Amino acid sequence: MAYSYTEKKRIRKDFGKLHRAMDIPYLLATQVESYKKFMQDKVEPAERINKGLHTAFQSVFPITSYSGNASLEYVSYRLGKPSFNVKECQLRSVTYAVPLRVKVRLVIYDKDSSNKAIKDIKEQEVYMGEIPLMTDNGTFVINGIERVVVSQLHRSPGVFFDHDKGKTHSSGKLLYSARVIPMRGSWLDFEFDPKDCVFVRIDRRRKLPASILLRALDFTSEQILDIFFETDSFEVTEETYTLELIAGRLRGETAKFDIVDKKGNIIVEESSRITARHIREMEEAGLKRLNCPSDYVCG
């Protein structure tokens, strides 16, 4: 079938009356320029600004030894040349990348010096691996396949509290949880089960009792109990048991014995419920210590 000249050339006629206000910008400019600022490969090491790869190394270094006698400092980094161009990487099924080398400085301090006198300084360039290069089209070639980076929302660092709205347990009991999101590192999830036991997950993996995490942070059993429970202090002698009284904790409890003030006046009778009025009277009487019978202490 023969086509006419108009059908062959696809001639278009613009009937618009408004002139184009501006040309369409280069839509990939944001991605390409952003990656150039991240790499700063064309910038001299002394002139690099605190952005991108340069800032990432500065945030990690210096690294100090456990004894404090040595410190590893970051000096600069250097990007090499790619082994193949984009087309060759696609044909060979390799990544379009350049080698990354970092110059670090090892500072050794004198152990016997009190003011940390420097004993020796060594500088060396270390190969850190390869870093992918962005093509002119704003893409990356990974294992010979052209890929693009998709923007993703990053959760702000902090602590977030939530509950399951009663959907987990048949009774409708609210099971509370907390998520700790750091600037860098593993996420921590704390959650309650229906029996009010606290568990922790590291990076959303298998849950562990929260006490294991606290013990790993060098908390003792007594310190863990102090975190979750209120403790009372007793002074025990051969004849008496004296309670360091915190009156507010007794509210709502049933008195196991008569509570009297310093003059011997009864404030709360035995088997009576301790109310806010009783608490106020104990505070007004200046009652700080309370003599208790032995069965109250021993349960």
C-alpha cells in the first residue's frame, strides 16, 4: 500500500494561539547534579565541602582504640578510573563503577605520657571497594543491567509509641509497643504480650525478653527491678522493723496494722482502706519512718 507524502512525513500543524512561555527543562538534571555533589570527584580534596561521601567518612572517623593509645583519622579519598565504559559493562554483565581509595592517618600516642604525646604518625592509602557511577541518563549499570534509584521515604529518628487497637487478643486488650529508630544502626521494637511481659526485637527479627537486652547493657538484676517496680527500704534490727515511708504509695491499700503519728495518735486503723485524706494527714504529721510488725515485712 502506497503512503502519501503527508502520511510519510507525519506533518503536524500547530493551531495554538499561546506561545510557549518556557522550554521544557532537563528533567534528569536534579538526579545527575545531586550525584555529582555526592561524589565530588572533580573537586580537590582540600576544597571539598561537607556533603556526600566526604561527610560520610567524617562522621565515622576518627576511630580510637579501646586503650586510647592509637587513633585512625580520615584524610581524604580518591576515585579511580572505570575499567569499562557503559556499553562494555552491559555486554560483559559487570557493574559500571570506579575504585574508591581512602587516605587514612594512624596516630600512635605514648603510653607513658600523661598528656597523650604523639609517638608516631603513619599515612597510607587504603582500597575501600568500588562505588557505582551514574550514567549520563541518570541510571546505574549493575551487573550489566541498567537500573534507576527510586526515592524512598526515610523514617525520622526517634521513639514512636503505638498499640494494636485490640485486634490481636480475643479479649480486646490493648497491647502497647514502642519503636526506637536511630540515626544509624539497628531498629529496636519493644512490645507487650497478653500476659504483660515485655519483649524486644532487633531489626524486626525473633523476639527476645527485654531483660536480655538490659543485661547486655550491663544492668544488674537489682537495677532492672528498680526500673520496673517501686521498692521500699527497711531498717532491720533485733527488735524492730522500720519502713522508710513514702506516703503516696500506700494510697488504695488496706492497712495491715495501725498507723500512728509521732505522738501516738492513730491516723489509719488496722484493716481500713488508706485514702487521700490519710495520705495528707501523714504528710502533715511529718511521718517519714514507720515501725512495722514482722509479718508485714515477711509477707
